[in-house]
Amino acid sequence: VTIRPWWKDSVVYQIYPASYLDTNGDGVGDIPGITSSLDYIQSIGVDVIWVCPMYDSPQIDMGYDISDYKAVYPPYGTIQDMQKLIAETHRRGMRIILDLVVNHTSHQHQWFQESRSSKDNPKRDWYIWKPAKYDAQGHRKPPNNWRSNFGGSTWTWDELTQEYYLHLFCPEQPDLNWDNLETRKAIYEDAMIYWLDMGVDGFRVDTVNMYSKDPSFPDAPITDPNAEEQDAGLVYCNGPKMKEILSEMNAILSRYDAFTVGECPNTPDISTVVDYVGASAKRLNMVFQFEVVDLGQGKVFKYKSKPFNFQLPELKEAIDMTQSFLTHTDGWTTSFVENHDQARSVSRFGDDSPRWRERSAKMLALLFGSLSGTLFIYQGQEIGMINMPKEWSIDEYKDVDSINYYRMVDRCSKNDAMELAEAQASLQHYARDHARTPMQWSTGFNGGFTADDTPPWMRVNTSTEYINVQDQLKRKDSPLAFWRRVLSMRKQYNESFVHGNFELLDASNPNVFSFVKRRGNRVAVVVCNCSGSENKLPYFNGLDNSKIVLGNVDKPAVTTLQPWEGRAYVLS
Ligand code: TEU
Ligand code: CA
């Protein structure tokens, strides 16, 4: 018997504090709301909660712009509330991880306030400052052509000291300078050690591959000839000191029984990922890759794409890529399809119409719940929450990423109605806002998230009338009840579902996604009809006389799959 680290078999439930549960009637979710929901969360069958940033912040990017790592954003609660949440989580035998956001801070962080105050301030070098460039006409230009993740240049001019500073996200999120060893030490102390000492069990590490930048800050290749700034993801990710930094962080974490899951965008090169997550590399325990959630999005601008038109074989390939880590490397992987940066999976990968909504939600639960690696699910996914209604006006979108994109189209298209309608259609499909509408606890105007006469910080999805926890707790055939069965199947047959090697079957089949999970002499097969029409059950030797351990239709047929039907077989 091999001793495995606890986090491999764990199921993690992600919580977005602002939108989970409001307990004091200000329309904003809070930490006591999470604490009071722990019994519900545990009843789903999850082992770990991941709490998105609850640190003090001016909330330009919903707390991913931290002004004080050691303080809690007052509307969410206090340090005492966090201590209580940690204790209550542990008392139930569960664990808790936090978001570690250390590529950048808020512009309001004390460190940045000092850094920007003068060129000879001792903290000047804690952020990335560069002089201007000038073109032939003598116009001031930023140091390079990088486009920020939320549009515009990654460089903002600071009048006071007459230099640019770098920000890969909003101007209010200046990038820390990881080349400065004193800065690193302060980050480790405030953002990691402080919380590890308080008892947290690890971190989801935000944009983990962006800390180290190429010191020459090279221009990105021109992919959009009409634009000033260019997509530079491949240039600023995975810089030269990444491995050194992650080893340092890991040395701290290994003093605790803590794990890390790093967010690893823009990394098509698998050997780079293995350098981070290989067991022998000792850097991160696992990463999130983006191939699945990026499907169908625009290559130049993620929102610049026709409404969703991915092909099923592309999804299979994306999943195969991350699953095969277990077969071909000593690294570990993750399974996820939702988080706070993604639209709802039923609306993107299933069918959110009344007829197939619940069935496709269950099929997706079976599909992602039987993949190897550590499984992550996002609040509301367990009840099959869907995107915001299409009738809602653009004013209901609150995310800086959505707003910036819409404004940019507005500006560039000079009010062209067609282009604006296209931008809105894309946001209706892909915006991060869809994940951020409040949790749907019950029927009623505010869905039990807050009192019905309190204006919530974001409008509650009207679907709360028919998609809510209260109703699904009562129904044996609900997506929530099905998720519980998926998670218990996953625990019972963990050798196959958590640790098994993934083998894709019938890779080019455009409607049916099927795969084998194999470990030693244990074999399981999962078959998912990812379409609204009937399809043939694929052939697999021994399938016809094996047991279906979990399926989402009442009477599974012998040779055909009903629309959105999913089955898991255990052969041996
Ligand atoms: O996201 C970082 C990231 O990799 C982005 O590509 C992300 O997918 C974003 O949606 C791009 O539009 C993390 C957080 O998850 C996100 O919420 C933050 O906004 C971001 O970092 C900045 O801290
Ligand atoms: Ca509140």
C-alpha cells in the first residue's frame, strides 16, 4: 500500500465570499455566511473549501487587488471570523485553503504607496518601474507593447516620479518585483506564513507563472496589426526565475501539512508544467491549465468570438492533455470546469434549456467527477446554476473585465450597433459575471442569499425560482443529489476514478465522449452523450455485461444513449 498525500483524494469546493451568503443584511456575502453553511457543504461530500480573496481591498478586481494581506475586507468580517471559520472547518474534519495573490498588490497597498512616493524610496524597487521610450516624433511611449489582461497597456505613467510601472492586470494592480529578495521575504511573511500559522491548509496560487519576468522586457510578436498593444501572455509567463521562486515557496509550505494548486495559463509546453508539478520537482502540488475553459473563446481577444462553437473532439483532446500527466509523468493534475472566472458549465458545455438542463448538468457532473487528479467544484455548480438571463441589460455586468471589453468595443466601433450587439452576445456566453451572481438557496426575489428587501451587490439570477438548494435537497432526482452520488462513487472506486490512467475511446466521435480509467487490474468506463440527440453506445469489450454504477437516466437502453445521457461502468 502506498501512502498518499491527503490532497490527492480530496474534493475541493470553491467559495466566492461576496456571493455566497449574506448574514448581516448589507447585500454582500460574508465569512459568517460561509461558516453557517459548512454542514451543507460537507453534506455534498467535499473535503476542502477554497475561499476566494477575503483580504482587505478596494475591490477593483473583486479582492484580487489586495491592500493588506493580514487584514480582512471589513464587509466580509474580521480576523476573528476567519479564525472561527478555520476552527469550524477543522472541527468537521474538513480543510480550508485560501487564495494567494502575490503577482501584484493593490495600488493602495502600503508597499506601493511608498514605492511610488519617490525614486529613492527604499521600496522603489519592490515594484517594476521603467523610464519612457520616445518615438521619432518625440511622443512618450511605454517600455514595450504588452497588452494587459483587462485591455490597454500593461504600463501606466506615474506623473510624480516620471516613470512607468508594470501591471499585467488593472492599473490598480501593480506587479511586485520578485527579483528583489527583500520583497520576496515580505510576501512570504505577510501572505503565506501569517495564514499558515493561523491554520490554513494550503493555497490556490493566483497566476503562479507570472512572477518572474524576462529582464529585457521584450516586445510581444504582433498578432493584431490594428492594435497598439499585443497579447503577450507567452512572453510574460514562465520567466527565468520561476523555478527558483517556487522552490523557495515550497520550502515554506513543507514546514506545514499544506498543499498548493497553481494557476498556470499560457503554458502549452508540457515540460514546463512538469517542472512545476512533478513530484520530484517539489514546487507545486498541482496546477490548473486553461485548455478546457478556453474552448471556443477568441484567440486574440477572449470575448471576440462567435457564440460558442467548439467541437467535442477538441474538448476530448484538452482533457486528454491534462489527464495524461498521470500516465506519462510523476506529476499530479486537476479536474475542473468552473470557477469564478468562467461562465456556467451547463450553459457552455451542456444545454440550459428547461428540457435538458438537469440531465446535462448531471452528465457534466459524471464526466468531470470521474476524471483523475484533485477535483474542484465551484459554488452553485452542485445545483446546476446557469448563466444570467439573456434579457438582462449590460448594466447587470459588474466585472471590470466585462466592462472594459464592452467600453473598448464601444469606443473602437464608434457606437456601431452591430458590433455592440456582438460584444454583448459574447459576454452573455463567456463573461465572468455568470459565476458571480449570488448563490441560489431558495425561491423568492433574492433567492435566500439576502433578505428580499435588501439590494444584493449583484442581481440574483431569476432562475432561482426553479434552480435552488432548498428544492434540490428535497428531490432525489436533483443535480445536487446526483453530485453526492458522483462524489461517493469517486471515493468508493478511487483507484479508478481518482488515480486511474485515462484512455480516450473513439476520439473523433463528434457526439459521444467515452473513456477508460485503468489502474492495475481495475477497469472503469465512462460514456457521455454530449448532444441533444440519441446516439449509439460505443463498443467496448465486456461493457454489455458490466454493472452501471451510476447513470443519469431511469431506464438505460442496451445499445443507445438518450440525449445527454451519462453512465459509469465498473468492469473490474
Ligand atoms: O486570473 C488570472 C488569469 O489567468 C486570467 O487569465 C483570468 O482567466 C482572467 O479571467 C482573464 O480575463 C486570476 C484570478 O482568477 C482572476 O479572478 C483575477 O482577476 C486575476 O487573476 C488577477 O488577479
Ligand atoms: Ca453581509
